[in-house]
Amino acid sequence: MFVRVWSFALQGIEALPVAVEVDVSPGIPSFEIVGLPDAAVREARERVRAAIRNGGWSFPLQRITVNLAPAHTRKEGAGFDVAIALGVLASAGAFDPSSLEDVVVAGELALDGGLRPVKGALAMALATAGGRRLILPTESAREAAACPTGASVLAAPRLFDLVAYLRGEQALPAPEPSPSSDAPSDGEADLALVRGQLVARRALEVAAAGGHNLLMVGPPGAGKSLLARCLPTIMPPLDDAESLEVSRIYSVAGELPGSGLMRRRPFRAPHHSTSRAALLGGGNPLRPGEVTLAHRGVLFLDELPEFRRDVLEGLRQPLEDGVVRLARAHSHLTFPARPTLVAAANPCPCGHLGDAQQACTCTASAVHLYRSRLSGPLRDRFDLQVCLQPVSYAEYQATPAGESSAEVGRRVREARERQRHRLSPHGCSSNAEMGPALIRRFCRVPPGGETLLREAIDRFGLSLRGHDRVLRVARTLADLDGSDAIELRHLAEALQYRGAGGEPARQWA
């Protein structure tokens, strides 16, 4: 007997419909799964057999063939267990196969017949169409219920309950989605904790307002890490479209928190020993990397020169295009990757080069080798480059607490709203996303600005890419001031943050 059950396979952050075709026919008892299954899918044979027997049914002693179509797409994970079990039970007469026509199922089976959650439930709900009912394990169903498309989602705690539902003997509950929350977490850093470092605070505000990449160079203890961790607290919450986009990424990665759709912007801070696959995405199976998990949020790379150079160089294309493209022998996947990159670095291996209070102990060759780990093309992709100096105890005591994250965040939200109103018809949400055409349209150079830009290019080596990035930062500074046009002071400040002829350029030349 032939039965077809619909399920999903994950490809990147998308859910691909898969037809689980089960054929039970007379012959020597066997159980084969075909259609490019990985080891976890092949092991479903033992889980399905045990779950059916422990659920009170007899496992058919016949020739069982399961095909996962389309056969050219690799199938990974244990999410096909429930669909395979239903196909076998329907073929054995446990219920009418016609009840499966408008049903899509996914879930891992426990040996006692319980249903365990699977990754990508939100992506599956987004891909469910045509009035079909999506039946998932209870925990995954709560995640899928947060989908705003109105997909019909039902929760099944056990295989026995699912079969009883298909027989028409009982109903399955429709789970209530968990409420989203954008409240700050306990112990979250606040910008009021930062004493001094006025230039760095201002650069942090500009980075939050325009989504610009920020490089901070300074000795240990100057406040680089604290400033970076304050950045998410002054950024506006994710809007509805961004929230769904980020939540789907975390759903596929199996890291979606149990509070519904994400509203807080993600903050990722991988260790400097992280691999290229962990940062950019990859592995087997292919999964999103840190740069994708930080999409629409903050990717913080502390001790930047300690990262392997090949890992850092891999960031150049995602920072330009906003996506990571992974090509493998069996698949080509694209992951979104548009984070605000914040990096912190010491000026030398010991960290005290240029420190007036403590002498540097590094040799010239050690300093050169340390700085060469960060290439010029990658440095060129940081819109804002600032140097921090240590704050003395007397200055720390005399400096009053600065503005809190809430106060700065209000200005950032207002600037973001101006950008959204201006750029949303062009598919952008922040100034950092503007391409050359939009820069020419919305970032007109003010009178006298051409002289500044020419000097920065001719005397200080500002690249043409850097020229465009300076204009984008100047546009953000104008938005923070509520100005419709870029003024000369905005352009001059943007050039200072760029490091054209300034301290960051001299330190990292």
C-alpha cells in the first residue's frame, strides 16, 4: 500500500516541502529509507519501530520503502520521524490515509512514542500554505504559533494522540504563542556606567543611529568592551519585519528563546579562537554562523588582531553585500548577514603603546606583526575608527555620570525614523545600507565639502570606498541633528571618525 505524508526539510533559513512516500508491500521484512538521507534520518527506522510498538500497534513485518522527495535534496535531522511513522501506520490500517491530505507534520520520535521538538518550526509555519494544518510537538508548536501569517498550527504531545486525532476520536489543541518581550534583561550594561570617553560615546551613538561599523583601539581597561556591550541598549527594538526575519534565523539554528518572536536586537561576541565556519556559517549540516546570528543586531569582535587572518578576511564580502553565500558540492545557500560590526583592539601586543602612564615593552617587529593581522581592505570597511585613552582615577571621580542608554536611545530612535521614512521605498532601513546610487541622491556634499574630501583622499589616502562611507556617516550625523541636508560640520566630524590623518590611521598604518 502506498501513502504520502507531507513534511519539511530545512535549507538555509527556508523550509522546503518534502513528500514522505511510504510503500508497504509483501516480501521479506525490511525497512529502507531513500532520498539522500543523512545518518540521523536513516536511524529513524529504529525510533519509528520502537515508537509504534510502544504505542500499542503491531509493526508490519513486510517490505517497507520510504522515499523522501525530491530525492536530489539532502535530508538531515530527525524531523521526519513522525511523518514516516504515520505513513507506516496508515499503510497498516491504523487510520484512513485520506485524513493526511491537508496535514503537514514534523517532529522527532522518542522510543515511547513521545514527540520531541525540532528546529525551524517558525520557518515551517511560514512555508505552510494552501489551508494545510501544521502539526508539531508541543514546544515547537508554541514557536510556530507566533508566526504572523495565520498558519493553522496544532500541538501533539504523543504519537498516540496524533493518530487519535487523524481517526477523528479527539482534538488537538492550538497552542497559544508566547508573548514577545523587549524589556531589558537583568544586569544589562547601561551607557551611564561609562565615565569619560566622550568621543567614543559619541561614536557609539552614531554607530547605533546609522548601523555603521565601529573600530575602537585603546589600552586594556579603557572601556572598549563595556562600550560595545552598551550598543544594543541604545538601538531601537526590531520592527515587525525585522523581528520575523531574525526570529526565523534563530529558529533554524535552534536558539530561539521561549518568549515568542525576538524584539531585542541580538548581540553576539564570539571568542577570538572561533573558526571560519563558526563565524561565517558552514559545517555539516550547514548552519548559520555568528555573522548571521547577529543579523540586524551587533557582532562584537573583541581582541580583533587575535582572530585568525583568514577568518577576518572572510568578513569582507558579507560586510559589503549583507549576505553570506556558501557553495558546497550538494547545495548553494544564502544566509542574511547585516549586523553592526563592533571591534576592539589593543595598539600593540602588550597594549600600552602610546600610553602615558605605562611604557610599551613590545619590539617594533612584534608591533608590525600584530597590526598586519588586520588587513587594509578590512580596516577600510569600518566607518568609525576611534582611539581610547585610559581614564585616570582623578578624572573618573571628577566626571559626573553621563547620559543613560534610555536618553541616548531616544535620539537614536528619532534618527532611525528619519532614515526609515527616507529609505524604506528603496528597500533600506539604515544609512549604512545605502548603495552608491542612494548616496549620490541623499548625501549631497555641502559647499566647501569638496575641499575637505579632496584633501582626505590626496593627503591621507582615503579610498573611494571610504569616501562613500564618510558621506553615509555624515548623513547619519545630520539625522541626529534633525537636519534635512548635510552641513560642513557633519562632514568634518565624519572625516575625524574615519581616521583620515588622525590617530587611528597613524596607529594602524
